[in-house]
Amino acid sequence: MKDWLVSKLICPACPVAQAPLELVVRDARLNDVWDGELNCTTCGNRYPIQQGVAVLLPSKMFSILDDKGGYNTPGMLSAYLWSHFCDLFDDPGATDAYRHWMAHLQPSDGDALDVGCAVGRLSFELARTHSRVVGIDISMPFIRKAREILLNRRLDFKLIVEGHVTETRRFDFDEQWDFDHIDFIVADALALPFRQHEFSTVAAINILEKVPDPIKHLMEVNRMLARNRSSFLFSDPFSWDETSSPKERWLGGNGNDRYCARGIDTLRQMFAGEHGVFDPPLAIEGCGDINWKIRKTENLWEHITSQFLVGRRS
């Protein structure tokens, strides 16, 4: 964990108190805390830092670190590494989704937060236009790989072709990529461990449909955004699934009269200040559809249309 990150952090169990965390360092490598812990002096919770990765999850979620399924599998790591970086190593099936998302964001001298960063591509892009960037995800394998890329300035992984047959993919990042002001931590999108109004830009790409409480996620985004001169990049395919969240919490597609039939229309209302989520409201500066792919094997793909909005506070 980069030492500059400590001043931004609070205990995820004490958001109202904005309880700061006390850093205990057992091993440090230059500006990176390799082994230690973060302690809350308000509630007493302790959050480990192991092999450079800080884990700031609510205590009830720590069991997810031992889960060998879902986003913690080697197959999902291969799939997301391809999806995030395929254009950099000139794969013939590549999309340029991340360039499109970034094209709609204004540069800022403030800091950026990438919620649900997976293996980090958007975070690396945001570092080109922001002072500092933090990426968060609940998947330890994703965050470990993002930090490995960060520290080595190299992407190196085994791309699954079929079964246990793999091919190596590599990409070396040159000096045009600013890796000195990025960090990645394990954290929950519903309990973000940062001081309120800390970021000039927040991005949440393809995560709304995956969290158990979409409204709470968006309210956490509102808590993170600076009240002035800030932007929110939102994108989602709205492929609601009851295995992720109960249908009464969906923001569209469920017949709930409180929300629009389509999720993107509900989000437009929320950006405008309706439903008590974004305060101050966000003026929409960009919108559209972006095509994105997940490559699971050579013959198994997901083709996704992600609808996006970019909102800004002046």
C-alpha cells in the first residue's frame, strides 16, 4: 500500500464518525507498505496489509477472501486481463472501450476513484489525467494482479485457450504511463473506506448490476464525490440478476412504480437530483453505448453493450 494513501482512509465500519486509521508498519519498501495493518482507534477494528495489499473490508465480508469461486478463479482473471488490456497487445478481437470511456472525462488536478476496478485498466488510464488514483475491488486476485502490473510496469499472464491450454500475453508499459500515483486496495463498493468528498472523479464501470444494494452503492459514490468541480463516470449493461440483488432493489426492469422501466432512465433522474441520491445533482455531459467483450476461452465470449452517463458538478 502506498504511504500517501493513509491520509485518505477511514474505517469502513465508522463512516459517520469519519474515523481515521492508525498505520502500523512491519515492512516497507521505498514508499510502499509491504506488511502491516491499519487500526481504527474508534471501533478497534484491524485491517491487514499483506504483500502490499491493504484489505479494508467490513468484518462480515472477510470470508470472501477465502472464496475460490466467482471472481477469484484463474479463469476469471484470464478473462478480465484480456478484456482490460487486449487492445494494448493488438489482439484481433480487441475493443477500445476504455479509450471511449476516458474520452468523455475531463482532466482534473484532483484525485480519482475507480470503484470495481477489477485488474485496473481504467485506473491506469485515469492516472494520465489526474493527480492520484485509487482502484478498489473485492477480488483479491484482481487487486494482486493490478498491483503486480503497477510495480513491474509489465503485463504478463497466461491467456486460457481451452481447458488448461494457455498462451502467454505480455505488454511493457513505457514512460508515458504514470504509475507513481496509483494504488489498489481490496474494499467494498457499499462501504468505501475514504473520507467524504475526497475525489474529483469517481468511475463505476459495469458494477451496479453486481452489487446487492444498487442504491447504497450510488449513495457511496455521492459521498465520495467533491461537492464542486467533480465528475461521475457511470456505465452498466443493466443485466439484472436475482443472484446479485433482490429484484425489489433493481433500479429498472422489475415493474417497480418508483423507478422507470429502464435502468438508464432511472439513472438520468438520479443524476438530476431525484430519488435522494445525488446532492448536489449532476449535469449530464455525455451519454451513449459502449461495446465491451469478456473472453473466457478461445470459443466462449460475452459481448456486452454498456450504457454510460457522465455527470458533472460545476
